[in-house]
Amino acid sequence: MEKNWGIHLIKSEVESGLYQASYFVERSFGNLICLTPPEVISDNNHEIINFITQKGGIAYQIPSSNSMPNHSQKILYERFGAPYLYSRDSQELRDLGKQNHDFRYILYGTEFFDHRVEFANILGNEVILIDKGSIPFIFFPNPFFYDRGNIRLGINGEAIKKLEVKDNTYVKTLDNAKFLFHYYRGVNWCDGGNYVK
């Protein structure tokens, strides 16, 4: 993996032409893994683990959904102590914490807060915003899907023509934002441009 502006793609082909992606966000004050990583991170995949180790490890994992950690997330927790970071309290989160005593879950705003990391809403679905300077990066989990230049809700969904990022108190324009997706199809995997490698 090559460094380019501090965001690094970890991907795996889940079926012919369909990819699952996760992003290592390199920061001087706590690196992040955004979106649930594919199963390519394992004890046998030393390249990814060594790369993350050289960059200072991982402080927090921001998963795609409130679910049990997959094998890759467990490895990242065991290796770096990086807990799940969730945006809002829920019974599901509390239940996961009770079921998984060997994994840690924390709530945004209680044990972690960073004004450069935000959770917002697009078309009724939560997205992650990370500001790395003058350019906001928006991480799209399921059900968003990037299909050869089109953003869709689901693999067969209609292409979305207009997006607004909504929070409780404001609406952000997406004029200069870069889009990164958990699932994508085709050669053009995201709108991250030269900022992501």
C-alpha cells in the first residue's frame, strides 16, 4: 500500500467485479479504520498488519453497521486494542457489549470525540464524514453502492442524482467532498481521486 494523503484502501473481491473496501485513515492523533474491513486481514496477511503497525496502529474502528465483529476486526482489536466506535447509544450496542466480553464498544461523544469526525444522514442512511483539511471525505456504508460512476441504494437501485448531508441542525453541501464506498463495482471504485491509494 502506498501512502497518499493519509487514506489507504484495503479491498477484497467478493465476487466477479464486486469489491468490498475498508479505509485506513492515517492521522497524527489516532488512526482509524472506516467501514468493516474485508476478511483479507488475517494472521497470514502480514503486509496489511505490518503497514498499519508502521503507521502507528489503529485507535478506533468505525464499522459499517452494529453487528458482531468479523475475523478481521477481531484481529485489529487483539493487535492494536482498537474498539468499535458507534455514533449513538442503542439496545443493540449494549447487547453486543454483553455478548462479546473480549471486544470493546464505545460511544461517540463519551469516550471519544473529535470535531473532524462526524456522523450524518443521507437519504435516511448514516454516513461517516472525516475532515482532513479543506476537503471532507464521506464514507458510504451499506446500502450505498458505487457502480461505475453512479451512486445507488443497493446493487440494483436507481442512480442517485442529488445528495444532501443532513444532521440535526444543518444541511451540508457536497460541492468539494470526496466519496468512498464500502461496496463498489467496476474499475472506478470511488470518487477519492488521487487522495486515496
